[in-house]
Amino acid sequence: MGISEILILVLLLFSIIAVIMLIITLKKLGDFTEKISGDITEIKNEVIPAIQKLDKTLENTSEITGRLEKRSAEIDEQIAGIRERISSFSSGMSLGSGSQNPISQLVSNLKAISQGISTFWSAFRK
């Protein structure tokens, strides 16, 4: 046996060891890939229902927001109506002063009627 044959045997032995190491590494890589695939499947199974719940929550929130906006608009309209009524009432109160003001005329007429009834009643009782 010559030196070249011994070098070929050593090279063949290293090649066999390298192939065995490559097979072991590929097997570990395959197991790791399967484990990662399983983890991804678990995460997917947990995330999909959470996303569906979040979507439903967003839909409900959007519906509630729409209702609140509608209520807010209705309240704004009612407040505007009340403001108009108060404004028209205030402008009616400030139409004039003294005998020109219709409300003061009404109040003085009611007082006069009340005094007249009171006088009539006291005269009727005598």
C-alpha cells in the first residue's frame, strides 16, 4: 500500500464522515422546520379568532359611534330650537317699554281684573 492509497482511504473516510454529518444536520434542520411550522399553526389558530373578535368589536364601535353622532345632531337641533324660542321670547319682552310692551300690558290687565274681582267680592259680601 502506497501513500497515495492511504491518502485516498483517509479522504474517503473524511467524505463518509462529512456525508453522515450532513445527513444528521439535515435531519435536525427538518425537525426544527416541523417545530416552527407547528408553532406557526398554533399562532395562526390563536390569532385568527382574536382578529375576528377585534373586527366585530370595531363594527360595534362604529355602530355606537354612528348612533352617538345621530343623537348629538338631534340634541344640537333641539338646542337650536330652544335658543330660537328663547330669542323670540326675549325679543318679545324687549319690544317696548312701559305701556308699549305687550307682556307688561297683559300683566297690568290681569292685575286690574284681579283687583276688580276682589272689589266685587268684598262688596258682594257686605
